[in-house]
Amino acid sequence: MIIRDENGRAVGIEQLFDITKEIDEIESIFNKAIKAKKKGGSMSDEEKEALKLRLEDVKVLMSGVDDEVKHGANAMEIIAFIKSLTKLKKLADNAKSEFGND
């Protein structure tokens, strides 16, 4: 579970899987946005801002992973995390070229 502050911003996690799940959800949003863009659609400003906030939250979560979480993760969780992170990076690079100045 992602731990959030009173403003709804992410401040911590219980397991490494929590970040992996969040990355997978962000990836899904990117995929939908890319498909919509190819069909001539675009993300609304609200959707863009929400995506930006989620990406910032992932950045905060990744920088705040403590030793307890690291040591509590099993090999499969670590592999899934690395895989999701790699897919997100590739997708973000693709989206950057796809969206241009959008």
C-alpha cells in the first residue's frame, strides 16, 4: 500500500510491489494516451497534470525506499520492479517522441 499525506501525495510504501503496481498503472495511462494520440485525440490538461503528479510521486517513493523494504523484497518482486521500470522508461521515451510539444 502506498502511504499518502493529508494532501494525497505519496510519502512511503509498505512493499516494493507497491511501486511496481503504481508504475504499471502509469504505463497503462501512457499506452491509452499514445493510442488516443494516434487516433487524433489528446490528453486534457487535467489528465496531464494528474499523470505528472503520479510520476512525481513515483520519484519520491523510489528515493524513499528504506532498508526494511529492500530486504523484505524477494527476487521475483525485484525482477518485476526492474521490468516495470524499464518498460516505463521505454514507453516514456516513445511518448516523448510521439507527443512532441503536446
